[in-house]
Amino acid sequence: MEFGLIITIFLIGFAGSYLSGMLGIGGSIIKYPMLLYIPPMVGFTAFTAHEVSGISAVQVFFATIGGVWAYRKGGYLNKPLILYMGVSILIGSFIGGYGSRFMSEGGINFVYGLLALIATVMMFIPKKGLDDQDMDSITFNKGLAASLALIVGIGAGIVGAAGAFLLVPIMLVVLKIPTRMTIASSLAITLISSIGATIGKVTTGQVEYFPAAIMVVASLIASPLGAMAGKKVNTKVLQTVLALLILATTIKVWADFF
């Protein structure tokens, strides 16, 4: 592999993982299109959608470890929420990750575009009063949380994501979880989800291991840094940044279909 490509992949992994830790996303919502489009833009051979989804799945697993470790203290991890959504998304992500081997390149990109479009719409739905709740008295609909996590897991597993870019707006808008608890808990849930997606991708031969290893190194460095930065940023700013990032990637992916 060319040295320039190694540097390019590292920078993509670092930038995406920093945002992953700061915003509580697994990073694939950003890194999927970056891996797909940036290498050929700077003169290197393009990765296929299957390769990108495989690299993303492995990378997200390690990125979320760093983020969860940074949030392990402070009372923001909601254990019942993590349990109910984590088990469901683990099952769904394995189904999606394994089943993606039977899909075309265009099919995988279409699923990514669809998921990103849904996430964009949800992020712009008004959310009021969520951050005034006592962290110790948070309740949520367990059946709804588990069902939505299963659905998200299937779609996210297909594109090698962990689903946080959908979990975050679902937890904020549907389940009414406070922002900082959403960010911390979504990282733990996406860690569980990435296990299923990674196993599905590895067992079907969709992972390029050297590029994935480069992304992992970048993730382990950048994700904890992002998580520390996220604790110091206004929650409204976090939501706005996340919404704009999702919107930008959605526009790019759908533009390619037309």
C-alpha cells in the first residue's frame, strides 16, 4: 500500500473518530462517504462499498471503546437503556452485517443514503426541555427502545456502521433521553452493535485488514480526545453540529444517485 494512501486513511480515521467521541456517534455516518470518495479524489484506487463497510465495522468497534472509556464516570451511562437497546441492536447488526454479502454495491450505498436521510429529518425535529431532567429518574418505553434498536441494527450492520447516527436522534426525540446521557449511552450501545456488524463482515470476507488497522490506530488516539472535548461543549452546539454533518453527507450520497 502506498504511503500517501496510508496517511489519507489515517487522517480520515482521526477526523471521523474525534467527531465520534465528541458527538456520541460511531463515526461511520462521516467516515463511510469519506472512505468512499476521498481516496480516488486524491489519486488512489477507490475502495468498493463492501470494502468500505467492512473497514468501517472494524474501526467503529475500537472507536467506541475509547469513547465509552472516557464516559465511564460521571453518571451519564444509563444501564437499563444500554441493556435493552444493546441486546436488540447486537442481533440486528449481525443480521445486517452477514446479509450484506448478498447485496450489490449500489444497494449498500442506497441503504446508507436512506438511513442518513431518516437521521437528518429526525435531528431537525424540535426538542425542548430534555436537559432539565434528573439523571437518576429517567424512564423510557422499553419495548419501543428494543424494537427500534433491532431495526436500526439491521440497517446499520449492512453499511458497517454501529447505528449511533440513528440512535442519537431516536433517543433524543422518541425516548426523551437528556442530551449528555444520550451521547454517553449511545456510545455503549454502538460498541455492542459493532460486535455484531464486525462478526458479520469478517465471516463473509468483507474486511480489508491493513486499512482497517490504520483506522483503528487513528480511532484509539482521536476518540477519547473527542469525548473529553464533548463534555465541555454546549449541548445545543453538539446537536447542531451533528445535524449539519448528517445533512451534508445525506446530500452527497443522494446526489450520486441522480
